Amino acid sequence: MRPRRRDRRFDDARDAAGNGVLDRRAFLRGGAGAVATGAFMAYAPSDASAASPPETPSGMTTPGAPLSPYGSPATFEREVTRTLIRSQPGTTGAGASRTPLEALEGMITPSGLHFERHHNGVPTIDPAQHQLLIHGMVARPLIFTVASLQRYPMESRIHFLECSGNSALMYGATPPTLTCGQTHGLVSCSEWTGVPLRLLLEEAGVDPRADWVLAEGADAAAMSRSVPMAKAMDDAMLALYQNGERLRPENGYPVRLFLPGYEGNMSVKWLRRIKVTDTPTMTKDETSKYTDLRADGTSLMFTYPMEVKSVITRPAPGLKMTGPGLYELSGIAWSGRGKIRKVEVSADGGQTWAEAVLAAPVLAYALTRFRIAWKWNGAPTVLKSRATDDAGRVQPTRDELIAQQGANVVYHYHAIQAWRVESTGEVKNVYA
Amino acid sequence: MSTREALAVATCVIVFGGCAGTAPRETPNLGRAATQAEIAGWDISIAPDGRGLPRGAGTPADGALVYAQKCQVCHGDKGVGGPNDRLVGGQGTLASKTPVRTIGSYWPYATTVFDYVRRSMPFFQPHSLTDSEVYAVTAYLLSLNGIIGEQDVMNAETLPKVKMPNRDNFILVQPWKPRVQ
């Protein structure tokens, strides 16, 4: 690290918005790598000002650990786990675990940290025994083995999956005092590979009067959701692989439905049955749950796409700022209606905004990483990010969202997040 | 057909959302025909108009016995008091600051109660009740909520005719049609 050079460069950098948000190209000028590393360090949860290591560390004087069949994260990262694991009273598998967003970078979520939302545990399914039935309003009801699905042409896509109930605590009267991941970590992003559902539906021969399909899982909740035929025939996928390897059990092994952009609950895991129907089936999870109760007592049903959203993940609750100076603000943005067009960041509570750099690739229905340089003067302030998607939809404020639908909705919370940075370096969730 | 040709066909499907007007594309065709008996064994879903409901019947009184043995420990005496989801009451609360969503106050279709209890409950032994037990416990929950009478029999004919009080308060959002990428 070369702190002196770094300082000079940033003294030159033009302010892009109030309170120290720097021109979005600040980090991109010469020698960016070294600078970025220096800024990242500032977010290390512990103070790194320890004594210098020995010139020849022990790892250089003895052979290292042996080769291994399947790698796992560094032992020093053992605290980076799924978080806020909660199940219904008296149960262990009816609830959720969340992605620790503030500990991660980039756009891909490691498979082992992908959030979970199950309704009665994770079934153990032998792929040699598992079968998928496609029936209902079709000319030829068909049964597929998992091995046969692997012979179909596949496609790979990078997509986020977000639980419809992500960030639900933000509808509450007081902001949750939780980490970023505990509040917003029911969203993850993976590369999914599998067979377009459309290919199999066409083999079965769909009756033109059919408008829906019912998807059903082979878990102890027999989770089931109705999906519009238009989506089933468009970009719905029977996913077999996640981030290059076969699906993790928690993500639907051996085969799950994947519906890009739609609320996570509809991407039914452990898929065993597709029934082609003329009406929605009106299952429990599309009537009692996953419907949006508004202030006037009416409810919206079938609100499928997850709306445009962003959150700053560094700094964020769970991380501590380590004194004034140069930082990189980093976060994720996504939209269930397309691509992210821009993310604006404010370091003065929303009075002034500057456009962050979007990290390539920027893909439809995928997490997009945004970053911008910020010179913190050490005074308390409020950080915000505001995403706009390519359909022109802008993330609303919390007040706007609640004025529109009320605070009883539970689902589809996507308002601008405000993080208050205290002079101590602590970062808190605030309604501001 | 070469792999390249096959992939070109697949790309046609994926990228262009089907190449309208072209000959039917070639796909692997590896599904085997499902027999009616196989389908009958797998198909447990019930449509809101009652299609799919099995034979069998039950009354609220029969259901009270099932409920006491198989449900009450988690859903409370008469469907209230938990520890798990409340199943009874809450009518008139939906527009308040503390809405109580239950079968009685919120659910739009009675058929969903049968479908859900049969596929998912009791929580630790799903698929363990007979169809008549499911009709009975459904009848009991509907009667506790004041939606059917204490003597009413629930079966494949009567259950779909039950009009749930909150049915008309759901606004169906037209399913969004994604752009072809």
C-alpha cells in the first residue's frame, strides 16, 4: 500500500455529491488496485494494527495442508455463515436462514451461503429414485427421470433469487437492530443451469386453453404454486446445477423450478410434478401467504416480479468504520423487471446524490454490484442508495412505499435503505 | 442431427421464444408415457372449483376429534393460542393496524383448506390422515370460523360451494408478461 500517493490522488478527485462522495471514476484512475485494497481494509471487522508478522511466517517453513477432495472456506472465515436462522415454534425446518450480505463481495453468492426458506425441512432425495410428472391439460402426460433431464439442451443464466418476505421487518414501526444480512439477506445470486421448461411442455403438448401450470415439490410441505403459462413458456427453467455443481439439497436437489425475477417462493424446489391447468390452483402459499394485504383491507394477489431495490452492504450494520478517511461504498442492486440502469448514492441523508460505478456484467434479473469512493470526515451522517432499472422504475422511499400500500403488506419491501454512520464508526439502521 | 444443429434448434427456442411458423423442433423426447393410475397416485391438488376432490365426507363433530388428537397441540384450543398459526377468528381486523389473517378472516377458497391440510398437515406426519378425516377437520375449522353450520357435512359437492367471507377482497394483478430477452 502506498498511502501517500493514494491521498494525493483523492485530493485531486472532484466531489461528485455532498459530504465527501467522490467522482465515480476516482478509483479507476492509475494504480486503482492498490488503492482499492487499502480502502477495503477499512471495513475489516477487527483492528489490523497488530505487530508485523515474522519475516518468514511458519507457512513458509513447513509443508502446507494436503490436497483435498472438496474445499471449504478458510478456517478464519468460520464466522461468515448464514444468519438469523429461525423456524416456526417447535419446528426446525419451517423458516429461513439469511445470506450475510455485509461479508460478501461481487455478484455471486457462494452456494453454501445462499439463503434458505423452507416450509417443512430439506428432503433427502436420491436422484436415481426421483421422477418428474408433467400432466393435466396436455396431449401426452410424461414422466421424466433426472438422468433423462440431463440429456436435454441446457442453458446457464446468472439470476438472483429473492424471497418475497425479504426485508419484511422494515415495514415495522421501528427499524430492526440487526445486521444488513439479517434484515435484507433473503436474496442471493447464482449461476443456474438447466433445461428450459418450455421444451418439456412442448413434448407433452399443451392444450391451448391452458393458462397456468401448478408446480409441486417433493418435500414434507409438498410446496406448491401456480405459475402463469406465459412465464412457463418464456424463461422458466428446470435447474439442475447451481454455480457449476449439482444443486445443493437446500436449493432443491436434484431439480428445482427457477423463475427469473419472480418472488422466490414460486421457484419450487425438489420439483416432482407440473400440472397444466386452466385456472390457478389457489394453494395456501398463493392465498393465505404471499398475497399483499393493503391498508384498506383488500389484498393484491399474484404480485410476482420482485421490484427494483438496492442496499449498501459496506459499510452496513455488522461492520464498523475504522476512523475518518477514504472508503469505498459497495452494495448490490437488482430488479425483477429487468436490468439495473443506475444506482445513485448519497452520503448526506439524500440531499445530494452521485452515480455509482456498476461492476460488469450488468445482467437482467441478476444482482449488480455498485461501488463509489467516499471520503468520510468522521462526523455522523446517513448513507443511502437508490436504484433505477431499465424499465425506468426508481426505488421509492419507505414513506412513499407505505403511503402507497400501507404497512401490513409483509411482502415485496423494496424501499431505499438508510444507514446512519455514528462518529464511533458504528453503522445503524434508521428510518430517514 | 449433429449436436450443433440440435443446439441451434434449442437456441431458437430460448433466444427467440420459439420460432413461430417453423416446423416442430426436434427435442430428445425422453419422457415415458404416464398411466392414468400413476397420475391418480401423484395428483393431490384441488382446484378452487373442487375438481380433484376425492370421495369421503366429514362433519365438524368428527373433525373436532381429529383436531384434538392431531392439531391442537400446535394450533391451540379451537384454533387459537398457538404456538403455531392461528386458524380461527380475526374477522373485521384486516384494515386495522394489527390484522389477524386466518382461514376465517382471510382465506379466499375453502378448497385450499382441504388441499393444504392433506398435503402438509399434521406437520410431523403429512399424508397420514384419511380423506374423510381431512374433510372432517376442514369442516371443523370452517364451523369454528362461523362459515358453515355445526351440522353441515363437507364432501366433494359441498366444500367448493362454501363462500369464504374475504373472497371478494382479493385483487388479481394481471400476471406480468416478461419481455423476450
